[in-house]
Amino acid sequence: MNAQLGQLWVYLQANPLGWLTATLVAYWIGVKAQRAAGGRPYVNPVAIAVVLLVALLAVTGTPYQTYFEGAQFVHFLLGPATVALAIPLYENWPAVKRSLVPMLAALLAGTVTAVASAVGIAWALGASAESLVSIAPKSVTTPVAMGIAEKLGGIPSLTAVLVILTGIIGAIIATPLLNALGLKDWRARGFAVGVAAHGLGTARAFQVNDLAGTFAGIGMALNALATAILVPVLWHW
Amino acid sequence: MIEAGILLLLCQLAGESIVRALAVPVPGPVLGAVLMCALLAIRRSVPDNLGRTSHDLLANFSLLFVPAGTGIILHATRLEAEALALIAALIGSTALTIAVASLVFVGVDRLMGGTAPQEQQP
């Protein structure tokens, strides 16, 4: 019996199926927990899923690479899902067209704030030089952020983690923060969250309001572009 | 569902190809979204199955970040050593960015005559 269980474990651990299933189950638990908490943003499904999976990997002594062989099927869908942002963008096009000037102003202010304040605070608190480079593009969607960090001599995989943490933080604080600021314009709320917290902020915005989600998607895309241009320039200067 | 999948992947593929060929600093899928938007603008409507598939994908958008997020396990040591500096920077900077970007948006919008339609407010 024990030998059979052992064999089953070897199968589950080595086969992508086991870790793919674990990823979906962990996220499902996170979603259920958020629903049970009445949709409160600080009960974040991604944070819960990550904590559960990290614990599972640690307990079973599974290397991240093995885990990713299963999880990559979920990871892959980031691409098509990003393309799918075009559909709400098209459907809300009139509102987008009317907001071009405020959007570009908010983009410029947001991009500079995101980079300067992240590096500034980390530097003031004594972070290492490598960490400073790695945290600079933290508000940008993962693949672009990793590319920026790599070009400047940071650690791309550390950047990926800082990016996701930023996304989780953004998804948690956005609603209470924007309410405290008394902002009621869904376009401004969504756009700011997309600029500050990329795809995870966008996912949260879609949860709250369709128009906010659309503007968050635009904010995410424009910030990726702006940061990719701005950070290398600022760095050398 | 199949047509929608093909359309999404084709746009992504085109986006990735153009990004690589021209070395533009945009992620391929973002350019793919621009292409998709152009296609929809030409067609002047969203096909039903594309609308449904996209809605399902976006409804579960945050799930897709879980595998990358679990990569935090690779950096446990550094995060422990610099936890205070990094976490403070992430929280402070994210809050500041959301506040600055949203306030600038609303401020500039007001300067331009305020186009926020009333019914879209919470």
C-alpha cells in the first residue's frame, strides 16, 4: 500500500497534470475565500493561491521548475487574455476617445511616480543596488518589466516577483484608497490602477466595473510602453 | 469557441512577430490587442463567440498570474534580507502612483470641461 502511494506521488509530482490541478484548486480556494468575505479586496485570491502553492512546494520539496512545467499552461493564457482586452476596449471606444488628453497626462505623472518613488523609498531604506534596478519597473506587466531589468543589470526573476507583489498590493489597496480620495470617475479609477498595478490591477478593476477595467487595460499597455522608454533614459541620466 | 481561440492566437502571433522583427519595446500580446481592436473596428461589431470567450478569459485574468507569483519561492532569501525596504517601497510607491495618476486624470479632465458621463459614476 505504501509503495503504491509512493508511486502515485512520484507520478503526481513529475506529471504536469498534478501541478496544473494544484494551481487551479489553490486559486479556486482563494476565490471562495474572497466570496465568503463578501468580496473584500484584502482577501486576495492570487495572494491566497500563491501562499498555498509555496507552502505545498516547500512541504513536498518540489523545485519551482518542476511546478512550472504544469503551471505553464495557465501562464501561457496571459498572452491570449491580453489580446482579449481589445474587446472591451472596442466596446468602450467612444469613452476612450473622449479621454485621450487626461489619459496621457495621468500616464506621464503615473509612470514617473511609479519608478521614482519605488527606487527612492527602497534606496532610502538601504536596498542593494541590484534590488534598486530590479524594483524600478515594478508597475509594468511581467514580460516587459523583466526585459527592462535585464537591460539595466537587474535580476529579471526578482523583478517578476516584485511585479506580482505590486499587482497584489494594487488590487488590495485600490478600492479603499480611491474611495478615501473621493474619486468617482470610473475612467480615472481604472486607468490609475492599470498604470500602478498592471494586469492584476486590471483584473481587479474588471471585477468592480467594466469601464474601469477597460481603462485599466489601456493604462497597463501605455505604462509598459512609457516605462520601457523612460527608465533606461532616466537611469543613464 | 474555436474561432475565437484562433482569432486571439493569430493576433498574438502577429503581435509577437512584429515586435521581434522591428524590435519595438512593447509586449507582443499588447500589440496583438491593438491589431484585434483594428479588426473589430473594420468589422464594426464583436462576433458573439469572441465576446463570450474574451469575457470568460478576462473574468479569470488574475488566475493567470498565479504561476509567476509562486516564483516568489526562488527569492525567499533576498526578500527576507531586504524585506522592509522592498515591501515599504512596493506599498508606498503603488499607493502614490494610484493617487497621483487618478488625481491628474480627474484634474486634467476638469480643466478640459469634464466629460465624465454622470451615469458612469459609482
